[in-house]
Amino acid sequence: MTQTRSETAPTPAEQQYPLPPSLLDKSVYTDPDRYRRELTEIFHHAWFPVHPSSDVGHPRDYVVWDQLGQSVVITRLPDGTVSAWHNVCQHRGARLVNGSGNCGNARFTCPWHGFVYGLDGAVGSVPLRGSFDASELDGLRAPAVRNEEWGGWIWLCFSDDVPPLREYLGEIGDELAGYGLEGFTTKFRTSVRLKANWKIVVDAFNETWHVPFTHRDTLAGLVMWRDAILKITPPHSWMTLPIRGFTDKAIRNGDHRASHLCHYLAFPNTIFSCFPTHLQMWSAWPISVGETLLCAYEVVGPPPDGMPAEKWERHNQRDWDQFLEVLAEDSVVIDDFATVIGSLGFTRNMFNTAESRLTAFHEEIAKRLGEGAPR
């Protein structure tokens, strides 16, 4: 039987919702000045996963990441480590690299004036070198971007003041480490451009209360959304949801990762939605104050014991197809925000206790911007 809100008695999970109701002014989604501050005060001071490690799986492989008004070249060096650097020529600001591939000669040449850069972003050759100030050329390189490779992903950070990745992730890093993500493979990926502020997109995927309405035919019969256990671990949050027909049969070893759907927000913009053997992951990248690019991935582990590889492939395809259905349902609702965001009837959001993770998310943003928290 699908859980509905007509059941008036609260479940034990609902009784433990960690935060009280709150109100949030509409301006947090619409103010262009606040949006610009979010980019510099939040996204420039956070870690986020940008590419599966397999996208640069071999020495001299490279890929260009373009989000947040930044362009970063990510390369695999001959020693197996990853290098990341700003995709900007230090001569006159030209874009150096496009696309992805394997750089066989281990160098990138500026298309404007021929400056040559190595895989690590260091300048190796300068046309008309003698005509420049020699002191400006000494040690010249495209500025490095801080990076770590963890959990099968390459993570970037634009600030030296942020703690190392595992320290930054805290408890959810410990949670994710238990899945052995280094042994998982990114099977599918997609992206969708949504006509809504990036925080509206994160809000949409950070609570279960909409499941029986938006996802009546896709998720409502699968996840026991009223039994979600919410956990706030600033700046991040996570929850566990029982899976109908699976959780009650799973071997209980004290590890919820083996029996539940576990849903993690890595602040500010990435969600890991983890089943015991596979996961969907998505990141909401701001494009403008009213537009967001959502990049989504299906990441799978090895076949469960006793399952043939061919059956596992079919299972993965079905999971991805269902995810795309769910994403399409959410996208319809999110895109419709563009038609009402300027409405005189929309002045604030009110979050209930079931939306505690949303309250915590906006409290964290307000704190980093030096504002008052949602009341």
C-alpha cells in the first residue's frame, strides 16, 4: 500500500524530524546581487565533484570543465596523478584548450600567439621570448586549481582556505567511503537545463514530501518516503529511506547502506542517491540567477553475487530509464517556476518539519553570506 498524507498518525520517523518549521523570503531565489555573492562566497569556497576519474583514465588524457563562469583543464600526468589549472593563456587571456582527448605530445599551444603549456599548466615555450620582460616569464604557468581524486571522482576547490576534501565532507564522507566507490563505474550521464534558481533545484531533490504527488507512478510505490530518517551534519545533510520489498528482507548487519536508499547532499550542490549496489549522482550548476544546469550520472558497482553480467547490464539500464522518468517529472515542476517567479502571489516559502534539510541548507547559505537564518 502506498503511503499517503491522509494517514494522520505520524510515523516514528516523522516524530524525529530535526528542525522546526521555517519561512524563507522569495528574494533568496531572485536577487541578482545575492546570486553573485553565492558564487564567490559559497561556490568559490567549497569542494565539488566535477568528472569521473575515468574521464582522464590514461596518462596525457585531458578534459575541460566549464561551470560557474570558470574554465579548468584537468589532465592525467605520466605519474598517474591529476593536474588542474585555469584554462587561460597568461599572455593575453585567450582560451587555451577545448573539448577532451589524449594529448599525445603532452603540450597545449595557445591558438592566438603560440605560447606552449605542459600537461601541468606550466609554460614551456614562448615565441619572441627575448621581447618580453624576462622576470615575468620566469616560472610562468596557468594558475593551478586545487584538486583531489576520491571516490572515483575528481573534485575541485578554488580556495586554499577550505579544509582537505575528507575533512570537508566529514560524516557524509565516511558514509560514502563505505560503498567502495573507487570500484564503481559511471555507466550513463545526462544534463538538463532548468529555468529556475540553483537553490530551487537543490530544494526539489532534498526532501521526500513531494514523492506521492510528483512521482505517483514512478517512486511512490518504491520508497517508503514517510519513514525517512533525516540527519543534519552542517554544511551537509543526509537521510535514509526504506525500500519497499527490499529493506525488510535485507540482511541486517547494522549498516543502513546495505538495506536502505541513502541520500546525501554534499554542500553546496551535489547529491548522491545511493542504493546498496549502485547510485545516481547529480550536481546543480548555476548558469544565472534564474537558470541551472543539472548534470546527472548513473554509477554502478560490480554485479551482485550470483548475478550474470548480462542481467546486471539490463538491471542498470532499467534503473537509468526509471531515473530519467523521475527526472522528467521533477523537471516539469521546476521549469514551471519561471512562469510564477515574478508573481505578486509568491512572497516566501514555508518549510515544514519534513523539509528540515531545506531549512538547514538555507541556514548554511545565509551563514556564509553573513545573513540572518530562515526564521
